[in-house]
Amino acid sequence: MKSKHYDYSHRNLIWGIFVLLISITNVFAQTKTISGKVTTADGQEGIPGVSISIQGSKVGTTTDGNGKYSLSVSGSNAVLVFSSVGYITERKNVGSQQQMDVQLVADTKQLGEVVVVGYGTQSRKNLTSAISTIKPEDLNRGAITDVGQLLQGRVPGLNISANGDPNATAAVVLRGASTINSSQGPLYVIDGIPGADISTIAPDDIASIDVLKDASATAIYGNRAANGVIMVTTKRGKKGEMKVNYHGYVGIENVSSRLNMMDATQLRSFLTTNGLSFSPSDDKNMNTDWQAAVQKGTATSQNHNLSFSGGTERSTYSASLNYTDKQGILLGSDLNRVIARVAFEQSALNDKVRFGLQVTNSNSNANNTPLRNNVLEQMINHLPVSPVRNEDGTFFENLTNTGYFNPVAMIANGQDNTKTNVLTGAFTTHVNLPFGLTYDLNLSYQNYTTLHGEAYGSYYTRYNSANFYNNPEPPQVHSLQNFGTNGSALRNSYQNTNKLLETFLGWNKEFGEHSVNMVVGYSWQGRIIGDGFQSSSTNFPVDNIGFNNFALSNPYAISSYRVNFGADGIYQETRLISDFARLNYNYNNKYLIQGSIRRDGSSVFGANNQWGYFPSVGFAWRVNQEKFMEKQTVFSDLKLRASYGVTGNSSGFNAYTAQFMSGSLGTYYYNGVQTAAYGPTQAANPDLQWEKTATSNIGIDFSILKGKVSGTLEVYDKQTTGMIYSYRVNPILVPVGSIISNGGSMRNKGIEFSLNATPVNNSKFLWTTSINFASNSNQIESLSNPLFAGGDSIRLTQPEGGGQTGSTLQILKAGRPLGQFFTLEYAGKNDKGVSQYVNAKGELTTTPAIGSDYKYMGSPQPKVLIGWTNTLRYGNFDFNVFIRGVFGNKIFNATRADLFRPSTAQYTNILVEAASETKADINSYKYSSRFIEDGSYIRLDNATLGYNFKKTGQYIKNLRVYMSVNNAFTITSYTGIDPEVNQGGIAPGVDSNNFYPKTRTVLFGVNLSF
């Protein structure tokens, strides 16, 4: 029995071993190695340290310094999970693949994100301030040459407006205008250099943009931070083998919208109905589309960016070369720009010391449409029955009509060119000292040089000198232009230099559950602007000389001609000396406190007030870290914030505003001779000081559903006091009769909300969406100064359309928003068909009085700003859609008013809309509430479809091709060319024959990584 039992057990053992061997063999047969590379969303850079694991197991690995990985996987049903701090987690099915390259999308709201702040960085989870961060993949796409437009609609509270001019910068206003000064734009800090020129940055070189919005974040920059601070960080090299990236696109642009002007048939019919007719001098039986004549049928844009980066254990480098060529849609306008950037970093003394050197040079050649705003005005005024050229090829003109010139001839006979070169150099030193101390020394130099020329041929002096008025941007008023004799030219060259030294000591220390971060520093900045000269000349022998050879002119033969040496006070020199400190305290990542103070001394203020103090304090409570939140599963992060701070404004006025100045005061008759007179032109004000903006902010940051949904809510109150303005003074006390002083106040209150979500994220499909909302209420609280008279209300903005001299559109008034429309109240037509208005007594009248019968008729300030973006990825395809909206603002369509003139339709064209008007209505064109329109709009700003090629050969690591459409369509009730009318300055929301048409662009681009 015993032997028999032994044999049975032995056979079972042998059988078990056999089955086990078969199983092991089968397992090994299904095991394979998956390798690949993990890169950023654009495929440009490998991401080191990415965690890669097999879902449901503890097996995993991480990517190397170049983003490469290799992992053994059993079974084709395995799912790999790719995760890294700052990026959205990706899951991929293995299937039959052995090569798996993955692109991770940045999660701009993830807690581990590092945010750039003044003089350092902070973890987003420990912020007490209101800061929005934009990564490169979140910036606006398209043929964009201005960094401001890259942010349009992307940051809650940032109101950006731009037209289609390739040489014009966007108007950028953060959380409402803070001053009635011309300076309303934020302070740009590029790689730690405050006040650096934003045109030196190519969009492809941007690593991140951080928008500092509340005073807790901006007060560290003192009297330059009242309008907010935008921190731009450029890309740097990383350790590893050299990476070569190329990004290029070609774009085709067409006008997206135009005014609906009458054609020859429509206008002829209108005149016949009203008993009018064309002048034989105008009527050449043509049907000319003057908008098409002045605009290019198609404009092209191209951009090419080539970058190199890499490094060793002790040094890193990066270099890039960017070329942009953007044609304007108007004849005579284009921009050509080359930007070169080189950056090095070198570590020494066992990484205790790190040196950095960066040099950037931007060279631009900008051609502007000569007298652009006049061309735009003439373009819509010209009669369609007249030709562009006569049969002999010369330009058609009818100079019997006052102020009526052929816009194509104006362009052909003028030149307007500006060459700009911006050189920026920065040297940095960072030293790690004992006891958690660090020391930084930053030195930078910026040189901004312009060479500008204008030339106007004999056409201007032969035809136009007698009655040619310019058409300036509001609120400037028209002025008569003098073009000399036989052509004129102007040439100037100016140089601005900016020298900066900043040095600061940092301290980071942890004491158990307590941590402290402190910065104490000193800043010195010297700036010179307008160092150069200007000259003009006239009386040229031929027209093709332009502005290149003044020696051939003969101005001395013209007795009445005076050389134009430029405006007074162009040369200015300023100095800013500052001390600053910031302290951050963190208890157990739960309770956070930040305090900062900056002491600024600026030469632009009066002798009694050259120094100012700008404090701030912020608190934050990470509620989800409390014990009573341990068991809840809703919030993965919940933080409450509150902050208060004071910032200032020292820009928007002359460097010598506080000083006494004298100059030319014309001439006087003395002893039979007309003698030049000199005297005071500006009064001194030793008490002039900075404008002060105090901001309080309450914020909530949250993340729910395991990080799939996150958002931020901000509520703020921003008040500016001591606004710098010119006040009337008794000439007996101050001979000039005015003095520039601190006076009024302005307030902005608002709410901002942003929400980010990842509704779908699986191995096949990824969908991320982000929406931001902002609402701001702006109000001028005071315009008075107790020491000086005047300032209670100021009427401004005079488009000066025909027959409307002295008619203004807006008013600066206490209790009203900036840009408040103040005009006649339209009350329809009377029984005779004449437009009537409500006068000051509430009665109807057809003869209203300018000013005294004016009423408050709407605000140009938008009530709501919205931006919504969606990104979808399926396999190798990616699709991005961005929609932007502006709501609740009014636009004064002065262009429309000037084109509502039935009684003069035989001399200048009118809108199709005006067909119902009659010549009996002598008031039809008067500026009034009739021409105030709703400026709300929704715009499909961009739609981009891309495809990523994974297997592209031995040398090409990544290849992405894409097609993008910009400004696809706009939904609006506004009847002008486009509702995105300028929102900056003190005269926002006015469309006055000066809007450069926006374009619809189709781009074809490619991204290559080697």
C-alpha cells in the first residue's frame, strides 16, 4: 500500500511541475518591452521624471532626462498610466504596440505647479494672491505679432482689444482702468527684468505667463504696479542631448467684415428719389468699390522659429531665431521682424553658484499706411461713380469738394516707415549660502532705437495743403496739416536706454511644521528716453527721393517754412531707487501668511514727495487640510484667500512734470521789431506724488472629483486716489494758468470666475475644457482738488464730422464711468421727417444746443468678459476651439453718423442703411444716442486641427501638422466694421472713421523636433 501511494503522489508532482512550466512559458511568451518618449503637448520637449505604471499593479518606471522610457509589460490588455506633477494623467492601452510615444497636456491648476512671482517663485498651493498662469499651449494661436493678443480672452479680468493693424499693439486693461492718465497698461517683467519691451519676445520662446492681479502680488513692484503685472518666462535649456525644434506657419488673410456702402446703382437711385444728382466732375459712370481699392484682396503671413537647447550636468544653453513677415490688409502696411535670443546657465563650486547670461535682439521694419486714419475716412466717403484712375493712368481727383481726396493716391504718394531695434542683455548670479540663505544679483541693459521716416510727394503739396486735416485717435482733435512745397519729408532717430541693478537676499527655512521664506532686496534703475533728433525739409526736385536724402531739398527758398525739430520735452531722464522685502509664513501647509513692502524713490515726483511706501498683506487657509475634512470625498483642494495692498503709478506723464519749465511763447512787437518771446510754460509742483491704488481681494480656489474639476473665484475692490491731472489756476498765482497735481479718485469693483475640467480622459479620448468669466464696474469718484479750481467735469472726444465742430461725445464726470457717453438724446423724427431731440427741459426740439442739452447716454465699459476653450484629443488627432465674448458695453458709432448725410450724398457716399433718409432731415447725421449701439459680441477666435506623426524616422523625433482658422465668425448686432473697438485710454468705445479692418486668417503650420 505504501509503495502504491508513493507512485501516485510522484505522478501528481511530475504533472504539476509540467503544468507550471507550461504556464511560465506562456507568461514569458506574452511579456514584451514597451519603449517610447513622453513629451509636452506640442511634442517639442521631452518631460523627465514622468511616472509610468501598469494599471492595477505596482510595476513601473520613470522617464529619463530626455523623456524616454522602457518597461516590460505582460499581456496585450495592459493599460499604462503616465502621470507627472503639473500635467493631466494619460492612460494608454498597450495592444500590439511596442513603441508608444505620449504627449502630456499641462494642468495649469494642479497643486504642484510653480508660479513666477516678483523676485522668486512659489507653489500654487501656497499662494495667498490672485495670479493666473498661462502655458504656451493655452496661448491664442494664429498670425499674432503682439504678445497682448496672445492673452486675449484667456485671463479673467484682462480686457484686451485690437484691430487688424500689424504694427499696432493691443490695448490691455486689467480689472478696469485705474487712472485717467494715458498709461493704463500693465508692467511687463520678462525673465525678471521689470519694464522690459514685450516686442523682444517671440511667441514660440514663451515658457509661461503669470498675470499678477491683486496688490498682494504686485505691491513688490511699488509705484509701477497699479495696472497689474505680467510676468513672462522664456524657455531655457535642460540637461541632456541637444534638441532642435522648428515651428513654422503660412497664413492667408482676408477682410472679415466691411461697411455696407451704397454702390453706384443704389446711390444714383437714392439721389433721383431725393431730387439730387451727381456733379459731372464726379460722375464718370463707374461702379468703384473704394473699400476693395484700398485693401489687398489677400494678405499673407509667415512665421518661422528655429530653436536649439541642451546641456550637461553643470551647464545648459538655449538659442532661437524667429522670423515674422506679416502683411497688413491695407495697402502700404506690413511688418517684418527678426528676433534672436541666446541664453546660457553655468553652475560652479559644487552647484553653490549659478551664473546666467541672456542676450536678445529684436529688429523690426514696419511700413504703415501713410496717413492711415485719413485713408480710412476717405475710403468710405468716396463716390462709387468715380474711378480710381483716369484713362491716362493718372489718379482721379475732384478737388472742388473740400477735404475730398483719392485714398489710393494718398497711399501711392506717401511713405511711413519705422525701423526698430531692441537689444536686451541680462546677467544673473545665484549663490546658495549656508543656513538656507541665497543671494541673487541681476544686471540688465536694454537699448531701444527707432529710425522713423515720413515722406509726402508733390501730390500733397499740389492738391491738399489748403484744407487737409488729420484724423487722429480719440480724444485728440483734428488739426490742419502743412505739407510745404513740392513734397515734404520728416526723419527722426531716437534711442531709449534702461539700466537695471537688482540684488536681493533670500532665506528658506523649515522648523518642523513651520516654514519661512523671506526676500530682502535693493533695486536701482536709470532710464533715458528720447535721446536723438528730428528734422524735416521740403521743396524736393522729384518725388522718388522720399526721406532718404534731405540734401537734395531746398527749404530755404520757402520763406514761410520752418524746420520741424520735434515736440518739446522729448528727452527725459528718470531714476528709480527702491528697497523691498517680502515674508511668507506657512504652518503645516494649512495656514499661510504673506506680507511685503516696497520703498520707492522716483525722480518724476515733486521734491517733497519723491519717496513712497507700498505695503501688502495676504492670508490663506487651506480648508481641506483640516481634520474635519479628512473623511470628505468632494474636495481634493479647498483654499480661502484674502489680501490687501497698495500700489502706485509713476507713468503716463512727463519725467519733468513736477518741475518749472520755460519756453517759446510766440513773438511780441518791440521797438519796431517782431521779437521772440520766452516765458514760463509749466508750473512747478513740489508736492506732486504718485497715484495710489489700494486693492482688496477675496478668493476661493477649489478642486473636486479627484482633480477632474478645478476653479477659482475672485472678488475685488480697487480704488485709485490722487490721480494726476491738469487743473486750472489763477494766472496771478501761477502765470501758466494751470498746474499738474494729484486730485481725483476712481474705483473698480468686480468678480472673476474660472473653471477647468477634464470630462473625459481614457486611453482613446481626452477632452479638457476651460471657461473664464469676469465682470467689472468702473466709476470716477472725484475729479476735484481742494487747492485748485475746475476738474468737476470735462467734455472730450470731438470727431468733428462735417457741420459738427464743437460736438463732443464723452465726459469725465464724478459718479460716472470712464468714457461715459454724453450727447443728445434722439427722439425720432417729427411730422416733417426731421430728427428731433430732448432738450434740457424735457421738450422736443430740432435745434438742440451743444453741451447744455446733452444727457448721459450709456457706457463703453463692458459688463461681462467671457473666454471658453475646448481641447479634444483622439489618437494622433487634436482639436482646439476657443470662443470669446464681450457683453454689456456701448459703442459710439461716429463713423455711421458721418455716413448718414442724405443732403450731401451727391458729394460723399452713404450707407445702404441710410436709404430711408431724406434730404429734408437736416439733423440726420448729428451725434446723438441714435448712433450709440450695443457693442456686445461672441467671436469664434480660433479653431485648430492637428495631427501628430509618431513614427517619423531616425532623426525626426516628432512631427505635427495643423490647420488653424482665426476670427472665423462674429455674432453681434453692431453695424460698424467690427465691435472690437479700442477699450484703452480715456476715450474708449469710439468708432470714428479710424478702425483698421480685422481679418479672417487660415493658417497651415508644422512643428518639428529633432
